[in-house]
Amino acid sequence: MKAVAIKEFGGPSGLVTIDVPDPVPAPGQVLVATEAIGIGGVDVMIRSGALAAYGFREGHVPGGEVAGTVTAVGDGVDPALVGQRVWAFTGTGGGYVEQAIAPADEVVPLPADLSAVDAVTLGSAGVVAHFGLAHAHFSPGEAVLVRGAAGSIGIMTVQLAARGGARAVAVTTSSATRGRRLRDLGATHVLDRSGAGGPAGYDVIVDVVAGENLPLFIDRLNPNGRLVVVGAVGGQPPADFGTKLMSAFQRSLSFATFSAATIAQPARRAVRMEQFAAAARGELQPVVHDVLPLEQAVRAHQKMAAGEVFGRIVLTP
């Protein structure tokens, strides 16, 4: 089968299409004929080599989520899954393929009215947005800022905060066009990347960016405000960013990171099923920037590197 692997760390051109043996599911696994493959920010970080210290090596096949039809199951897996349309989490890689292996307990059935493309646009991003807001102890009536709102996680956070009764949902983005689209999804204030303007302060900031400017956003928290970093597409914050928290000691500010890996599988599954059903009913909107063939993974990563993506790019075999 065809797969896309990282030949060498660095820019998008380090991705290559290769032929690999057809996989066979081991006990507890399923084989999914992929119809859609989601590209996430973590794929970009792995491809660049930024996560090499965590064990990622050249030759790695990126991709953490796919959607398609189960074609085979390993021992111990209900054979009734064969033939079902599903979303599947493949882990930290293995998704940029024509046939993907996934743990059976990381497979979620899809509603008949939800496309495979929409499923991989929503599947991981929706869970991070949901539990990221919960990690921040978001409550109705609070003011929320979503930093880096044009990606799939940011877009879902905007929608969920608005649906959850936020009194304001501010967003940072790089263009007026994106800002108009984010307003259509529930944003009430559109700010540039500096975050200047908008409400005087925020009870919750959900940050997909991190990077060197993170301390500026700590300053924008209300007393008892909470900032949760759910991504780091802008890189690491300054080593001394914690001094901002200490200098504002009497305002009782909180900083946290959040990874969906800390959420138990049954809880992640329940939220995905609920969100897939809501999307099928039209209550949540998965935003797809582009759909490209698997062999054009380099082009997809180039688009992400150029900062031109609103929503998610999806690959199809």
C-alpha cells in the first residue's frame, strides 16, 4: 500500500510517498481502509524534528486520526465491526496510509450523515476543545479568549465556548477574512495576533500557540483567571514566563497545560460520539480548508507552513 513517511526532518519536502506491506491487525486491533486522514499541528512538529527528543525518528509515518471502513479485526475484537464506518485514533503516527491500524478501543462509529472528511476534522480537535475548556473550569457568563483560533482546535473551542454561554468569545487571528468566518462561528471580538483590544480582561484563555509572546496573554487575565495551553505551534514560551504569574500574585492567576492523553478513553469516546452526532445534526460545524490526495502531503504541509490554513486540511487515498 501507499504511505507517506518522513525521509528527513525539516521542511515539508522531507515527506516522501513510499510503498509498504499491507498491515495485518494484531490482537486488540482493527484495520481501517482509510477514506480521510486528518493533518494536525503535531504532525508538523514531528516532521520538523522538534519532537525528536521524544523518540520520533526519520522514517516515521505521521498522522493520528483517520476515518473509513473496518476491513479486518485482530483476535479478541468483535467481528461485527467489519464493514462499519468509523473514526479511528492511530496514536502518534501511522495515519498517512491507505490502510491504517488502530486499537479497537480507539474506534468510534460514525453517524450515517457524517462524512469521513468531517469526522477527521472534528475527531481530535473537538475533544481537545471540550476538555481544554473543562480544564480551565469554564463557566457560562465568563469571557473567553481563544489564541490561535484559525486552526481546527481553535475553531472548535470558539463554537463550544459560544454554545456554553460565554458572555464574550474573543479570538486572535491574522486576517479580516478569517475574523469574519470566526464571527459566523460564534466569536464576538476579533483581535490581531497581539491580542490588543477587545474586553478589558478574560476569565479563560485557551492558547493553541504558546511561543515567546505567551507572557503577554497572562497579563490579560482577570483576577482568578485561567490560561490553558492546549498546543504549541508557536514553540516554547520564554523560560522565565512564570515570573508574570508571580508578579501578579495577588490576582490569583492560574496557568496549566492540557493534553487529551490524560483523559480516560471512555470519556474521550463519549464526547466524540456526542460531537459526531451534533455535527450530523448541523449543531457543530467542522471547517475543512482543503482536501488533497495522500500523495500531495508535501503540498498540504507547505500550506500549513505558509499560515494560510483555516480549519483542517484532509488527505484522501
